[in-house]
Amino acid sequence: MRATLADLPPALRADPAWRGRLTLTALAALVLWPMLVASEFKPWLLFDRQSLASTGQFLAGFVPPAHSSDFLALLLRETWQTVAIATAGLTLALIGAIPATLIVTERLSISRLGTGRMRAVAAAVRQCVRWLLVLLRSVPELVWALLLVRIIGLGPAAGVLAIALAYCGMLGKVYAEILESSDAHASDTLLANGASRLTALLYGALPEAASELVSYTAYRWECAIRGSVVMGFVGAGGLGQRMDESLRNMDGGEVSSMLIVFVLLVLVADFVSKMLRKRLA
């Protein structure tokens, strides 16, 4: 029997598009269910009696966090190294991403002025740089770190290069998209009057998109800090390598202290991002 409008709950009667929403929800569930099955996602196992007992025993070792003077000195040194890895890697990524952004951003193309179409050589170079950026960001920084540890050995240098390679591809792509979506009037005017691509970027496109670019860069710095921690588990130095040792030794107090430092690092990165956005507002 078909339901009438009067038979529906008040919440559905107030929404004229309820049929479409329910249909999309059902389709999403049909698509999601096979993926959950394929990924063997079984959250109820977390509430098994044995799992709860193991979890309780593991978390009990987290209290109190390790706070001896020797450990805190080690923690401070490893934290500094983690931040240094992330910052140096992001800086190297910017050195590659900024020229790549100049090349792939069609809005900054001089050859398209007037005709609206780029020259064949310029289009070919732009496409090659796009493919290079795709290659760099297709390989996760953890995989880059695994490869580089085999090539140059254990240590923070592998982490720096891994972040630089992966984030160069990410930053170049997103920077170009941000510039493409900003107002083109200023940059087009500068290019039409004989300005170079760099001048059009600095005085035309950049002022329009500066806040968004800085916000994304600060977010990527935060991601680089987290990534440098993860890469430490494969021998790339920093807090991750120390945490791997603490986990192997089942020292929950040390792990707890390092987790607290992770949260503080993300809070600092978030504060820096907000401060920079306010300065540019």
C-alpha cells in the first residue's frame, strides 16, 4: 500500500526531497556494503571479552606517562628532530613545487593570450610537468621512505627526501588549482602588458589567493610532522623510531608521553596556521 503525505512523519513531510534522499542513502549503502565486506571490517570484535581485556591491560601501562629527566631530554631531542625533518622536507618540496606551479598553471600562460590557446611546445612541457607531479604524489611518503632507507641508509635524511618528493607533487597540484580558481583579472592584465609569469604570480594571482595558499601550506606542514613520525617506524629517524623501540619493549609510559607530544605538535601547527591567516586577512 502506497504511503500518502499524511501518513509520513512530520520530519519527512517538511522535506519535499525526502524520496531522493532516501534513494541516495539506499544506493550508498548498497555500494558501501561490499567494500566493508572486502575490507573485513568487523568492529564488533573490539567488544569481545578477550579484546577488551587485552585493551585494558595495554592501556593500563600508559599511566603514568614517563617523566624521568633522562627520558624527557631524549623526548625533547627526538621531537626537535621530527620537526626539523618535517620543516626541511616541506622546504625542499616548496623549492620544486613553486616552479612547477608556474609551469602547469594555465592562467599564467603567456602563449594563450590573444588566441586563448597555448603553443604546442608550451602545452607539451606543461603536460610533462603534470605527469611528473602525478608520479611524485602517487607514491606515499612512507613508500618513498622505505625506498630511500634502502638507498641512503637509516636516518633522518631518508625522511626529509621522502617528504620532499611526495609533497612536491601534492603542493604543485593544489597550488595550481587554487590559482586557477582565483580571480584572473589582475594576472591577465599584467601578462597582457608584458609582465613575466613570475611578476603575474607575485603581483596578480598571489594577492588573491594568499590566504588559501598559506592555509594549505600550514596544513601540509602539520601533515609532514605526522608523516615524519610514521616514517620513523621504517628507520627514518625522529619520534617514530623511538616510539617503535618503546612499543617493542612494551613501555606504555614512554608511548603515552610521546602521544601527548604528538597532540601538542598538531596544536602548535594549528595555532601557526590560524595566526598566519589572521595576518593575511
